[in-house]
Amino acid sequence: MDDLGKVNWLPPVPKRPLPKGADDQTIVITSALPRPEPHSYDMAPLVEPIHLTTSYEVATPEAFTDDLLNRGRYVYQRLWNRTTEAAELTISQLEQAAGSLLYVSGVAALSSLFVTVLKPGDHIVAHAPCYAGLHHILEHYLPRLNMTSTQVPAGSDTQAFRQACQPNTKLFMVESPCNPDTSILDIEALVKVARDLNILICLDGTFATPILQKVIPMGVDFSLHSCTKYIAGHSDVIAGCISTRTLEQYQQLKMSQFGFTGTSLGPFEAYQVHHAMRTLPIRMEKHSANALALSQALEKHPMVNWVRYPGLPSHPGHEIAKKQMKSFGGLVAFEVKGNAEGARTFVTSLKVATLTAAIGGIKTYVNNPYSFSHGPLMMNDEDRAKARVTEGLIRLSVGLENVDDLIADFNQALDLIVPCTDHTLPGHASKEFFEQGDEVKQKYQRPRGVEDDSGYITINYERYYCSAFVPHAL
Ligand SMILES: Cc1ncc(COP(=O)(O)O)c(C=O)c1O
């Protein structure tokens, strides 16, 4: 920070002032207009162009230094680019932040934040479950920098955060709604704890976006998003952003992005993010309406054990979500019957929704985190169990399709998860067999399609909610 006081890195105030209290939809449309170039256009374009240049011509060496130190302006693309800056300004206005920065990915935003605001010896309190990539960073990369972390159960119990704090705790790294189970954090309560203990808070609000949840006015220091998801919204660009509560925090991150991590977003991607944001408020409204209707339908299906959507009164964080969110977004978690087989049957039988690791697009996506997003690449079995990532868990990102088509698609795929009662199949296993507890079933389980010495054969009934592990004798 020390040498930064001299530098005016504040993004310029947009040249097109908005009416006080302008709605988000007005902000995203109006602020998307290009600001006049320094040398001014005769015919101003309606869209901020993609400014492709690494550097800018300067008249004299003195002018270069003057631009860099006193105006913090166009010198080098990694420092400032008009296209990126235009998108950052829109985000900043939506967040009501001191400043916003775009990064080459959500992960780049996370790691840049850690290496900028933390020092060796510092401790983070996060929660489990969380974005599996964050878990991976906490477990594998931060310890190399002599930074440690504790993960408390995700949810609204802020006491757990307080108890996990150590004298060297410097940051609460949290999500709400949380990936993948949609847990809701009581943001204002955690801000109180953080202020009490002099700890910074970064809230990853990827699934809410600044449209549904404005966390900077609630006192959060850093509002982080993977723009790859809803903000850019069309599954065609990777980007991340951080908005800050204070100008000093913005300056600190800006200098480190320029001079250390080199993670600023290029103009093509910034253009895509900015372009997509014009429809962000209306997309979030429709994502939320579709997700609520689909969650209600899922709650009624007999092959679904439970549904967690912050907009459902059955969600443990529903009352808090109502308090801090405008509506509840497009992310839903639910568990199907039949563990891994049930999940596999379901995700491979959908016709409208797509099986993918992506989230937050205009199309409906599903994945079963146990083998996908929170699979063995990112988490070991023990951590998965602690994070309640079960075999039958489905993470659903509801798109903008007609919701009746989605409900019909989900119902037909869930209907295919049925107990195995078909007597014509070889080695018939009774309904009762499948209704036994998991422990009993596990006793019979063997790898798929393998006949072994113990007298059991595994029959892989593709469409059945449990692979049937049937004694030969049956
Ligand atoms: C909550 C959350 N934060 C951060 C990230 C990382 O973002 P990116 O994929 O843009 O690097 C993800 C990615 O899935 C995420 O779900």
C-alpha cells in the first residue's frame, strides 16, 4: 500500500450521470454506453468498442510518468483498458462499491485476493461445503505460503465462525448461496463478528450476483463473483471480479493485479461480460421464477429425498435469504433416491437439461457433484463426507427455458429411477432388497459387472436406482 497513496487509481466517474436511485436494469443499459474518448467522436458509437492495443503512444517521457502516477490512465493494457474499465464501472455501480476489478477467472480473483491481502502466517475461516476449487486452494496451495485455514459447516451459524477464529485470523472467505448445497449465510451477522474481531470478509456471491444481493452496503469488504456464471450468463467466457468497500482496498488490489499477479481481464472477454450484463437483471428474475417452480415440482416427486432452494420455506436459510436477497437465483440442490446409480440414471436421462460442470447459463444444467464438480480431482472422500456431498446429490442450475418443459423433463428422468421389481430380468432382486438400509446394501456391493468368488454377481441395471447385487442362488 505504502507507495500507492500518490497514485489516483480510482475509476473515473461515468460521464453519463444516472438519476438518483436508478434501478439496476437502468444502470446496466445506461452505463453500457461508451463514454466519450479523450479526443471525442463526431459520431459516438452505441456500444463500447473492443480496444485492442497493448500500449498507448505518448508525447514525452514526462507525459508517461504524469499519466501513470497522477492520472492512472491509459499506458499499458494490463493496467487500464477502456473496454475492461467500462465493464468494471457497471459492476461497481451495481455493487455500490468504491471500485471493481475484472480478473481472467473467478479462481484468479480468489488467488489474487489471497496473495494481496494476506501474509505468511495468516489464517482464514471458510466453510464446507464451498466451491471445490476454493477448498483445493485452501488445502493445497495456501499452506505452501504458510497460510492456514479452518472450514466450519456452511449455513447461518455465525457463532461457529467466531469460535474458529485464532489470533492470526485475517479473513472470512464465504459464499452465499453456497456451492453446491445453496446454504445461506447471515451476512449482516457475520459482518458484526468480523468487525468485532477486526477480520476482513470476502463474500463470493456468484449465485446471487449483485442484482439479487448487494453485500458491500451490508459491510462486506470484498464482493467476489465468478462472472463465468450468471454475470456473463451465456457460458462462453471465463472471468471473475472483485468489488471493494473502500478506495484503499481497491487501490491495493489494482496495484497487485497490475504489478504482481498480472490477472486483469483482456478487452475481448471484458466486452462479452459487459454485453451480457445488459440483460442480467431480467435474466436473474426469470432464473429465480423458473427455479422456484421447478423446486416445488421436485419436492413432490417420490424419487427425490430432499430439495434445497433458498426460495422454499423448507430451506433452513429461507428467512435469512428473504432478508438479504431480492429473489433467490437459479441454483438448486436436491438428492435423488438410489445413491450413485440413481444420480447416474437421472442425469443421463434428461432431454432438455444438459449434464455439464457449468453453472449460471441461459440453459439448464445439472451435475452430480460427487463425481463432477466436487469429485476426486478436487476433494478426498473424507472432505466430501464432511461437506455432505453425497452420491445422490444433484446440483441444478436452472436456465431460461419454458418451466413446464423443464418440469416435464425432470419428471420423466426421475420416473426412470425405480426400484428393481422386474421379474423378467436375470437375477431378480426384490423391492425389499432395495429398501434395505445402505449398510446392508453395501455388504452386497461389488464393482459393476463382476462375478466374484463370494457367490454374488453384479448386474448393472442401467435404468434402476441401485445396481443389483444379487446372490446366484436367487
Ligand atoms: C462459487 C464459485 N466461485 C468461484 C468459481 C471459480 O470461477 P471460474 O471458473 O470463473 O474460475 C466458481 C466456479 O465454479 C464457483 O462456483
